[in-house]
Amino acid sequence: MSGFKQFLLRGNLVQLAVAVVIGAAFGALVTSFVTAFITPLVALIGGKQDYNGLSFSINGTRFPYGVFVTALISFLIVATVVYFFIVLPVAHLLERLTKAEEATEYPCPECLSDIPIHARRCKFCTTELPAPV
């Protein structure tokens, strides 16, 4: 029983559970945003927002391809919203934060290995380096 308790209380399992719960809540948030704002805009442009009724028949068998078209359009809209409203802003934010950090290493002019800024000699090729500025 103690092994099972250790398994449940391990950090990565708890982190995974939190990630799943937050991911589900975030997915619901994005879906509701797309449903409330983006899909009506697409309906204004395209004339329809639900293609579930589209189908064709072959020898009496009905193929409701409209369900797939609606799901495909929803997926593309959600992916576009996630990319432009989440991925790009976070990427720009991370880029700004990493630029703000001061560099601690630079490439050796001879062997191109990363060496500390204040080093006087490369630890890989032992080339003497100019004094740090």
C-alpha cells in the first residue's frame, strides 16, 4: 500500500493531473470563444455556420459529409485562434524575456565552443582570449 501511496504523491503525477485539468478548462474557454465570436463572423462571410445537413447518397446509403466539413472548419478556426491569440504572443513575450537576460557565454573564436565571458583561455582548445570588455 505504501508503494501505491508513493506513486500517487509523486510530483510528476500531480503535475500531470493539474495539466490535464487546466488543459480541459482552457479547451472549454477557447471553444466557447470560437463559438461565441469567431463562428458568427465566419457565418456572416460564408452564409452558413453549420454544414451538418449536407450529405449524398449512393445506392440508398447516406454519407453525411457535412458533419466532417463542420468539424474541419471548427478545427481550423480553433487552431487559428490558438496560434494567433496564444502561441504568437507567448513566443514574443519569451523572446523579450530571453533578450533581457545578460549573456554569460560566447563562442570561442577558434573552436566555436561556448566559453564563459570572463575566461582568459578557452577550456576546449586552450586559445588565449582577449580581455573581457
